[in-house]
Amino acid sequence: MRRQVLSLLVENTAGVTSHISGLFSRRGYNIDSFSSGVTADPKYTRITIVASGDEQILEQIEKQLSKLEDVLDIKKLEHGTSVTRELILVKIRAKDTDRQAILNVTEIFHGKVVDVTNDSMVIELTGHQDKLDAFLDLLQGYEILELARTGITGLTRGSADVKYLD
């Protein structure tokens, strides 16, 4: 099974995310990650979807998405020709004696402590999924109270394949 990251440029209309997720559920495809946000032009939204499957399933997903009226452009975000990132927020139980060690690991990964209380810390970290997974592996000795991941978002490198819309 292979993972495919797709970047969709869609019209920013009510129900567009429902149409896209409905396409996946009707056909029994799974979405590993889904993130969306308005672009520089508020008429359009960029949606990044990560899906898994064999070559035939991934090809069908792309073909079915391209048939949707609101989908204006689809790009495969391949390793090496694109930039992808994910954001995580991790709440860790942190006693006074643990804080410095947690802070040291956070600094190595260029993370930020965004909240501290008497018994916990919240850390923000962005990067490639492998980096985030490595960070979480190093925290295994600590109790992770909560974890939130945004899902992958990304763009292709360069300007050759930019879609200009009126």
C-alpha cells in the first residue's frame, strides 16, 4: 500500500469539503489526513489530502476528484518536488524535575513551548512528518496528556505548475 499526497485548488463554496469527503466515503476510500484553508484569494481554498491505497485506487481517487465541479486543479505532492509540513501540539505532564529535559528535546527539534502550568507543558512543533514522529518517540518516557495534529499541508516547488485563475 502506498501513500499519496494531493493538493487541490477548489472554489471556496459552501459544501465543497462535504462533496470531497463524500466522494471518499461513497467509494470506501480512506482519508489519512485532510487539511484546508483559504488562499491569498478568498474565492479559492487549498485542500491537502493524504490517501493510501494501491496504484489503481490512488489513480481512481485522482480521477474522481477531477470530475467534481468545484475542483479547479489537482497536484500530486511527490517527495523532492514539493514541500510538505505538519503542525502538532503536544501537552505533556511535566513535573519541575522533568521540565529542563523536555525543553532540551524541544529545542533540538526547533519547537516552542506555548504554555506552561504547574503540572504540564504544551509544545508546538512544525516540520516534515518524520521529524514530528521522531520528536514523539523521544517523549515516550513522559506522559502525553493530549496530542493534536493538523495533518499534512504542502505546495509543489517552483513556479512552473502554478495555476492562475481569473
